[in-house]
Amino acid sequence: MSERFRVGVVGAGRVGAVLAAALGAAGHHVVAAAGESDASHQRIDALLPGTPNAKPSAVARSCDLLLLTVPDDMLPNVVAMLAASGALHEGQYVVHTSGRHGLAVLEPARAVGARTIALHPAMTFTGTAVDLGRLAGCVFGLTAGPAEQAAAEDLVADLGGRPMWVAEEMRTLYHAGLAHGANHLVTLVTEAMEMLAAAGADDPAGTLRPLLTAALDNALEHGDAALTGPIVRGDANTVRDHLAEIRANAPQTLTSYVALARATLDRAVTDGRLLPIRAAKIRLLLDQASAPAARRGARLR
């Protein structure tokens, strides 16, 4: 660490409180935090004991490194408000943790002389001390101007993470990749557990855990080559039976099953593992499954 900062955090949510605590453990001084909800107050007490809970403008005035860890859609208004109120000052580091946004959203801060950095941890947070250990090796998506790049990398090092530089115009795509892989995975796994529960499994999570762990490791290591199952094998009858059982017993999962089956089918054909003629049979089944009920009934008669 090349410099010790007086750190303020606006938005003591799951991310902000944890990152501020990690910076405090690395030798920085956390001087103030802003959080309105009861959960934020509890996180400040647990992770930042003794740190004053103040208004955002007071937090900004008290620090020379300001962490803005508010929701993406709130960030533009928060930055504009702090800049307009005179709470930001020249030479101050203003750092946001949004994956979607880059430096453009911090333009009001830059205009008053602040030094701006976008620093996004590619990790899901619980907002507890458990997260502190998980920061080790975490990738942080960074965007900064040439004069701020060294400071940005120093902050990531203090947090125990690894830097990944993301171009300003690629921030949203970067964030979409993370959301698609992590957030949508939660939906996928939850729906798979619902199917297993409907099939009579008394421990859906335990049933899935070994399979999912192996599948995730293989996918990260081998990409499309890790694909297995009825789509890649061209087992149209199995897919047909899947669709019928899902519609009867777990209909809330049908839409995502069909969408992911289509995507898997396209990838299997593209890499040559499935002949187009076999893929066409499966595609017809998926089209029929996603058709409105009246049209589907007409096709079946």
C-alpha cells in the first residue's frame, strides 16, 4: 500500500460495509459511513465498529477516498447531489463499485477536481464478515484514467484482489456477462431443485451439489466441450418427455428450460457435435412447447 486514506462509504450495504472493513484491515482509516436502513446500521456496527453513521454529504466532506456503493440506478443522482452540494473536493478519490457504470457517471465529481475510479468486485456478497476472506483472489473490474491507474491497482491489492482492466465502453457488457453467469445461475439451480422436489427428492440441493460442482468446473475449464446430456446426444424422445413432465409437474420452469435447451442446441450444432437433421427434431419439440396452449393443442390433434 503506497498511501493510507481516510475512507468514507456512502451506501453501507452488503458491498460497501465489507469493502470498507477490508480497507480498514489493510491500514486505511474508515472515518464515516452513510446507511439509512436498519440492516445498514447493523452492518456498520458489526463490520465498522465505532464508525459514525452520517449523512452522505458529511461522509464525503470527511474523507479523501469516497466509496460510492449505492445501487446502479441511484448512482448518477448521488454523484450529482454530492458535487452540487460542494461535498466533493479537488484531489479526492471518488470510487464507485458499480459493474455497469464506468467513469462517465462520475463526471460531476471529476469536474470539481476529484480523481475518479470505477472498481467493481466480481463476487456476490452476504454483507457479513464471511465475505472478508472471500475477497482474496477476487477479480475487480477497473476503469480509470492514466493518472489514477496506479492508485486503483493499489486499492485492489489492499483488498486482496486481482485487477482486470475494462474499457469504458465495455463496462455494461462486462457486467452483463457476470450477471448472466451468476444471477441467472441462481434462477437455474433453484428451478432445478423445484423439479427434483416435484419428483420426490427429499434433498434436492444435496442431489444436485456433486453434479453442479463437476459441471461448473468442467465448463470453466473446457467451455462447450463440457456439454453432456440429451440435447448434445440428439435424444429427441427424451427431450419430448422432459417437456411433458415439466408442463405437468413444474410448469413455472418450462420457459427457462426451453430457452436454455434452444441455446444449447445451437451451440451443439455449431461445434459439430450434433447433426442439423437431428437438431431439427428437437427444435420442433421446443417450438411446440413454447407455443400458446390453443395452438399447441391444435398441432397435437
